[in-house]
Amino acid sequence: MTEWVDPGLWGVYPGFFDVAGVWHEASGEAVRAVLEKMGATGGGPPAPLAVTVRTDHPLPSLGPGIVILEDGTEIPAPAGLPGGLASGYHSFVSDDGDVTPLVVSPGRAPCPSDHEWGFSVQLYASRSKRSWGIGDLGDLERIGRWAGGLGAGFTMVNPLHAPCPGAHVEPSPYYPGSRCFKNPLYIDVDALAVQDTTAAVVSGVAEEARGFNSTRLIDHSRVWHAKSAALEAIFAAAGSFDSDRQLQDYIDAQGEGLAVYATFCALVESYGSDWRRWPAHLRDSAVAADLCAGGPADFLRRVRYHSWLQYLLDVQLGGASAALGVVSDLAVGVDPNGADAWMYRGCFAEGTRVGAPPDEFNTLGQDWGLAPFDPWRLRSNGYLPWIRALRATFRHAKGIRVDHVMGLWRLYWIPEGHGAAEGVYVRYPHDDLLNILTLEAERAGALVVGEDLGTVEEGVREELSARQVLSYRLWWFEDAPSATWPEMAMGAVTTHDLPTVAGVYNGSDLQAQRSIGARPNEESSAHLAAKVRAVTGGGATGTGDSGGGGDGGAAEAVSAVYRDLGRSPCRLLTVTLDDVAVVEERPNMPGTTREQWPNWSLALPMPLEDLEDSPMAADIASSVSRK
């Protein structure tokens, strides 16, 4: 960068205030690196492609012209945009012939009309006796029927996004290869029709895979090796399902997005998992898709196979949602080596990673390794990958939880060659992103929860509330009595990144952190232990230096904590399935490697059949049901 560039013009912050209100100055070197990755110039960011407006706000003046609605209806606009436009993706054509995409949003998401509760489920961990080593969409349907019988109104599930394809499967659901498609690992193979010619093969694979249930440690790659062997056999025996009308209808409805994604999966099989090492002409997704549309028959069969996998996931997720409404999770970013980064390459800031600055729970900061959208390239491309990610997450969903919703305002970028503590905050066009979010929510008839934990800018929670995006309140973090929490929120005890009730009660979570050298925040851990003691009448030390009363005591602590949560007026309450099973280990230990902790790979200690019969579930259900 030879010319001087104003960082503020490009939304690059000079520093930030932490949760304690202390200002941290960004390094000049990191700021320059981020501007370089943006391709920043003194002229400022590129102009937006689309205009986003709200039906309940004053409309901008675009001059005389016509509005062409999504259905093709033309509305004269001699004095600019007319009032009363229906929400949707329209176009404005000026009298000079210039065409501007026009996004008209309701501005607010649908709001839950009643108080409801639901189980919060890590699906991979929630196995039944018939599971193939990992929880699947058949298990999610089972959980929905069980939870509905207990009076639940929904099931909240971890992100179901697709990982990068290949033999090695990334365990973390928050490190997806694509947010626009689903993870084939969650296919319930037992639910598929199997021809006589493949029955023996599938039966043999099923027997082997069910043997994986004998250990709590889930090997995602080994499970996928077994499932894909069965799926490949079923697909081959059916002659690629060439005459399957429902499959073809799904493929046609999904259009270009699915075609390009399935092409990516097939290319990985031929050229390897790192698309940045492919032949130069294949690194451009548009060129690759055109070339592959008329490719060899064997290659096109592989494209159809990967399309078929997505069709199966769509059908089975629809079945699970019919049993009980599902609240799906939207991860904050994607794997830079994955399909989304390839398909929408021009919209990502290559050479940077998303993370979080140091805070009281992670004193070294966090590097999540995710590729962030470049806000200005995203805007100049009409927000297409954002729209598609939302649409995919809302599909078959009663609602969605937006992970790290503050990322719609700003994200913490870590440039290559810098540590997690040396990142820079970058601003995003949050008004546009929220308008699209609420428009897609309206179309899906689905609620939205914003995970607003951690360092939150002033005004963010107020804006989310005005848009009817529910806040996210944790029992661990809230010092105010649960009865005083806000109504427009989802209340929970913990998350996948935080300790379980039993882990705090027995002190085992703190002890585990010490044993793996994770540098725990001793003061915060003591505070959590004190909260549990306050509702259980004492007994547990929470220090990891001695037991807290054994399993029976931990179960009583879980019941007491959820009785307290049940006093909350929050519209939605979630019950972590790990707490129902009185699990001590948390699903993920931030800042650790898999050699230190089995992140995203630890199954519940009992199958769903046993969990359904446990008195704990009924006890907690009665505590959190407010009807």
C-alpha cells in the first residue's frame, strides 16, 4: 500500500474497549495488514450493488422510474420509491435504464407468542442404541417426540453445516466448510430403502458402526467411512436414482447453488481437499462449474451423488422438524479451505482469520481460524452468500440462533503472522445484514435468537431488541435474580463452550483445566461454584480439590439450578441435554487442542433410550414449563 488510506473509511477500528471498559490500542502494523487484505485505496470501499430498505422506515429517493417486484409486477414510481411495497427482493429501474436490486425488509423478525422451553442438543453426542456411532437426524426426530411429550415446544441443535468433504471429517460444527449445505454425517442410513442386492453390505456396515457406540469418544472420520460405504452402495444399486422424480425436483429447486456445491465436492475427490492447490482454472468456481456441467459421465455421476446426499438430509431434517420444531444454529464463519470460500471467493478476506480479543475467560485471546466476509466486497456482490446461508439455516426451522451476533456489527480480524491478541476490529454494514436477516425470518415464519455474550458494543442489544431478535441470557453470567431477566430473551444455564452444572458442582471442570494446562480463570470459576452453592444450600467446593457430594449431589445441584432458571420470564428457556445426563465434561474447551481435550467428540454417557427413562428429564421439564 503506497498511498495513505483512512482506516475509518474502511471500517477498521483503531482499538476497542474490553468488558471492563479499558481501552486497547490496535497496533499500526495490524491495521495496515488488514487494509492490505481488503485491497483498500484512498477512494474508499466499492459502491453497494443493492439498496436495502425497511417497510416501516422512510424510503430513500432513487429518482423517477419503476419498481419490478419479484413476481414480475411493475409499479410506476414517478416520484421515487412508492410506499406500501411488500417485503422481498425487487428491482428499481430508473428512467435512465439503470437497474438497482432493491431489498425490502419488514425490519423485525417474528416473535414467539408464548413462553416455551426446549432441549439444547449436541446432535453428534446424542446417540440411541441404533445409532451408527454418532447421533443423527433419526435421533433428532426421536428427541423431538420425547421432548414434545414432556411439554417442550422446540429442540435447539448445534450447527448442522457441511464440513469440508473428504476422508478426514472436521469435528467442530462451528468450523464448517459451507453454511449453505448440511453435514452428510447426520444422515440416518437405517431410514433409507435398501435393495436386496445391497442389504448384506449395508447390514454388515451397520453392525460394525453400532460397535462404535461402545466408547464415548466419537471418531467422526471413522463413522463417515462406514456411512459413506453404505451410502455409496445404496446409490450405486439404485442406478444413481436417475428416475427419482422427487430427487430431481429438489435438485431443480435448489438450482445453481447446489450444482456448484456438488461440483466442489466432486472436484475434491479428484484434486484433493485444498482448492488453493488445484489447477488455476478450477480455483474460479464460475469457470469450474461451467466446465463441469458438460464433464465426463463419471464425474457428473459424482455430482449427482453429492446432490443426493443433500436431498436425504433435507428430507430427514423435515421429518425431525415435523416431530418438534427445530431451532438451528448459524456459525459465525467458515473454513477458508471449504466450499463457501471457493464458491464466493471474492466476498472473503483471504489471509485473515476471525477470533476474539483476550477477556476474563480466555486471557490469551481466541483464534477461531474462520474466514471472515470482507464487508465491502460482500456488499458490492449483493450479499448473496449471506442470503444463501440464512436461507439454508432457516429451512425446516422454527427459529435460528445466530452465533456471535455482534459479528453483524463488527468482527475481530487476525491477520496472517499475528497472534490472537494482535487483532483488529472491522465494521460491517449491520443495517443491511439485519434487514436481510429479518426478511428471511419473515419468509420462514421463524424466530431469531442473537448470541450476544461477551464484549458487546453500545447500542447493539437495543437494536436487536427493536428488531425482535431475542437476547441470549446465561445463568452462569447473570448476577441478577433469574426472575428479573428480560422477557425478550432465550434463557439458558450454559453453552457448549462453558462448564456443565455437574462439572462446576464437583470441581471437575476446573480440575480438568488445570490438568491440561489451560490456564483457567480461578476467580471466575470460584464465582460459578458460589452460584451453585447458593441454590443448593452448599456442599460443593467447586475448587477441584475435593469432591462435592458424588453423583447424587451433582444431580440435586442440576435440579436446583434449573428450578432457579424456571423462574425466569424469558420467552424461551433451554435445557442442556448434557445437564439432564449429569455430564461433568463440557463439549468444547476453548483454546485447547484435541490432544488436550476431546472437543466436539464426546458422546453422552448413556443412550437416548436410557435418558428418556431418567427421572431427571421429567423433573427439569416441570421446573422450566411456565404454562
